[in-house]
Amino acid sequence: MPIWIRASAFLIIAPGTIAGWLPWYIAGRKGLPSGDVRLSQWAGLLLIAAGWLVLLQCFRDFARSGGGTPAPYDPPIALVTSGLYRFTRNPMYVGVVSAVVGQAAWFLSWPVLAYAIGVAVAFHLRVLIYEEPRLAASFGGEFVAYCARVPRWVLPRAASRVT
């Protein structure tokens, strides 16, 4: 099966659920806002768009540079360090959380914001417990060197070193 089909299927299933369907459902399955749209809602719409653009760029980078997909059952065969991965080791997660926070603003929903915080915490734990140890085992010194020069998140360097 072509890589773009495999990547698209995973995009629809995982991020599509986490950053698409679930926030909409949590917000009460709201449609477009009626009446005037607040500035915070427009800012939320920009965050949603930016988050999904980041996510799509990363999926493309995984396929082109890594020869795989973000799916755990179909990972890249090469460590992806180009594109947005030059700035943070986890741009996909940053994109997903940005899209969910954007939906919290768009829907004016505190429950969606709480969900976004939960998603961010879950992603952080996944990175610490599963992904970084797996990448270190798979890519060894190349991954360690990458960690030394690129932060885990978009936070100051001291807070983002691999443990």
C-alpha cells in the first residue's frame, strides 16, 4: 500500500479523532457560531489552522525524509530531523495541542480547554515513557546528538533535555 494512503488513514484515525471529532463532541457538537464572532474565536480559528498545517507538514516529512508514517505500527526507518523537527522534537504533538486549544477558543468551551491540558500531559508522558526510549534504542547516538541540539518542546532548553 502506498505510503500516502497509510499516512492518510492514520491521520484520519488518530489526530482526526484527538484534534477533530473529540473537541467538537466535548463542546456539545456545536455548529458555526451564531451572531457576532469574538476576537478570541478568530484567534482560535487561526490556532486550529496552524495546528493542522503543522501536523500535515510533519506527516509529509515522515513520509519523505523518514520513509514511514507517524503510526507506531509503521514508523519511519530514518530519524526525521528536518523541517519543523529542526525546532522541536515533537512538532506533531505541538500541532495537535494547538488545534485543540484553538477549538476551545472557537467553541468558547472550558471543557475543551481542560481536554487540551489532558492531551498535552498524556503526550508528554508518552514521549518520556515510550517514544524517547524507543528512539534511543533504534537510532542510538544519532538520536542522542539530536536531543542535545533540539528541545523536546518549544520551551527553554534546560527544561527539555532527554532523560
